[in-house]
Amino acid sequence: MTAPLHDTSAAETAAVDVAAAAPAKAIEGRSPWQIAWTRLKRDKLALAGGAVVFFLILVAIFAPLIVGLLGHPPNEFHEDQIDALFGTPIEPYGGINSDFLLGVEPVNGRDVFSRIVYGARISLLVAFLAALFAVLLGTVLGIIAGYFGGWIDAALSRVMDVMLAFPQLLFTIALVSVLPNDLLGFGGSSIRIGALVVVIGFFGWPYVGRIVRGQTLSLRNREYVEAAQSLGAGRLYILRRELLPNLVAPITVYATLMIPTNILTEAALSFLGAGVKPPTASWGQMLSKAVNTYESDPLFMVIPGLAIFITVLAFNLFGDGVRDALDPKGAR
């Protein structure tokens, strides 16, 4: 009987031995945040919105440096750029040139680019602080109402209903009109900014509170909560260690969607004269001033309007992407 030309038994045995000797690669699990980041990376519009948001935050932080390199002081007048007879920029397109990248304001000739950059600082500061205030207050009261239930839930729910029915805009205008020029060592626009943060955040917490309350009602009867109770865990421990971590995702989603709303609210209040005090730069304030000059210099209205539009759109796109990443079942 003829022997086989190639004896493969030895080679197969060696391969099996090598495979057995090689250490098995451990399977690494992924956290919910890693999974959400993977989903978010697939959403190109959300990433584009996030990039614009990150750019705007950098602009707000480094506003003095940017203006020092590319512009002029935001409250510096440049009458030489204004026609003395008509009060409009001498050069076409709103006075845009190599020295004034976005032109100058009618009548006084202030640098529009510088005021847009500093206006981003005011809008983002008010929006972020008001959202933080609303999220903290709404989370605390919402989780208390949802977990304890009973008369506590009923009382807090009625407070939320009253707050949601309160005329926020009228209250803000009335409050700002009676604010003193100096309060607790602060003066000028600092008081107005603080008032805007408190008022916008105070009227925004019921929206967060309702969401947190509803989520807490569905979580408080879960198995892990009952297991913690059976092991003798206290209420504070359950709220902090069992419920709150599971509420981070919906709270994060709502916070990202609340910020653009706060930006629009601040712009509307500044437009009506209830925002920051002049000469502090504000996009809404610039729009209010442009109403009287849009026929002679329409670009002065377009630029702050575009700044508000792009900022709010970027936050909305990023917020939608975060919502879909954290809650894929609720995604469209």
C-alpha cells in the first residue's frame, strides 16, 4: 500500500497545540456611555452641530483674545466710518472691510464683529447657567416627588402646574424694571445677568421636574431598588446610588435641548429691553437696534440674526443626536 505523499497529522496537531497555548482574548464589555458615543459618531449632523457648539464655546471663552487680534474694543466708537448726514456706514455692505470684518453699527460705528463675539459670551453664559440651575432644582424636586409619592408628590406636582402657568416674560420684565443699579456689591450688567439666570432657570425647572418625576415613578419599583431596600439601604442611598445614575441619560438629553431655548429667551428679553444693560453686547439688543436702521443698513439685522439662528440650530442638532444615542428605542 502506497504511503501518503504529505503527512498532515503532525502539522494539525502542532496547530492545535499552538491554539491551545495561546491566551484567550478577553471579551471586553462596553459601558452605556461608550455605546451611546458609538451611535452618536454615526450621526453626521449631530457631530457637525457639536463641532459648532464647541467652536462657539471657545469663541466665548477667548473673546478678548479674538477681538484683540481681529477686531476693535466692542464699545469703541468709530465715527470716521459713518456718514455724518445719513448715519449709515460709509463703505458698502454695512462697512465691511479689512479692519471691520462684519462692518460697523449705524450711527456710532462700533465694530459688529467684536460685539457679535462678546454677545456669544453673554448668550452662552446665561443659557448654560440657567440650564444648570433648572436641571439641579428640577432633578432634586422631581426625584423626591416620584420616589416618596403621596402628599409630597401631590404638593410638588401642583407647584409645577402653577409654575408652568405663570407668565414668565411679563414677570421677568417687571422684575428687571425694579432692580437697583447696585446690589450686594454687583452693579450694571452683572445684576441683569444674574436676574436672567435665576428667572429663566426658576421657570425652567418644572419641565425637568416632570420628566424626572415620571422616570422615577417607573424606576422605584424595579428589582434592584427592591433588592437594595431588602438589604436595609436607606432612602438617601437608594436615591443617590440606585435611581440617580439611571436618570442621567434623560436629564442630559433635556439639558441639551433646554440650552437653545434659553438662548432664544435671553435674546427675546434683550430685544425687549429687559436683558443686559447697554453698552454690554447682546445679540437680542443688536436686533432691537437694527429695527430702526434695517432699511438703510439691512446687513446690521442679518448678522446678529444669523448668529442666533446658527447657534440655536447647532444646539438642536446636537441635542437631537444625543437623544437618539442615549435612547435608541425612542429614536425616529
